[in-house]
Amino acid sequence: MAESIDQIAEWATPLLARLAPVARKAAMAEVAEYLRRSQTQRIASQRNPDGSPYEARRPRASLAASKGGIRRGMFLGLRKARNLQRKATSDSAMVAMQPRALRVARVHQFGLTDKVDRRDPGSPSVRYARRELLGFMAADLEAVADILIRHAIPA
């Protein structure tokens, strides 16, 4: 996937270099907004960038007795616009997590070990499953290329 991003950058750089900084920033803002929305939708559908579903939560004994168990989807708060923010300059576009949300996102993105409850010193440490919250799908790369072409070649 990284080589695909490099290929887009290779052919898009000369096209975007001809644009004024204001027009480049507008293109990058549109790319960043598209990426934020696409990442939000992918997290909501609980899919990794390769299309595979997230690994399911481990069953908890306290919820096993209740009917229905866990009813909410994972990462409801992480996919909110206030936590998953877009940033754009005339040279770059990015989607970044807020620092408070970043800690949870990092643990799941890389499958790290963390305490179940940070406030409780006796809380057990658990190795969380790897769930890629941020990443590029093939459709994302095509859409970014379309956005850049649309801005670089005026109608």
C-alpha cells in the first residue's frame, strides 16, 4: 500500500506544483476531509483496511448472563469528528487522532498490552487484538487520485 501512495505522490507532485498555494491547500483539505469520512465509515463497519472484519471482543463473564451481551459497536467515540480530525496545508493532508483518543487507538492499531482500567492500580493488563483503525484501502487511493486530478486539471 505504501508503494501505491508513493506512486500517487510521484505523478501528482508536478501537477500540484503548478497550482497556487491557496488552490493546493483547497485540494489537500478536500483529500483530508475525504480520508476522515472514509476512515470513520470503515471504523463504523468494523473492517480493517484489507477488508477483513475486526477480531471480536472477548466475552466477559459479567455480561454472559445478561441477554444480548455487548450491544454497542467498538470505537464509537474514536470515530467522532472531534477525535478523528483532518489537517491540511498546501503541502500535505492528514487525518490525526486527538491526544486523549490516541492512547486507545494506538493500543488497538498495533495490538499492544494495556491495563483494562488505568485508574485502578490492581487492574489486569490485557493484550488487545490488532484492529487497524487508520489505513488506506484501494478505493481510498483511487478517490484521492481523482480529487487531485480534478484540482490539478481545471474543467
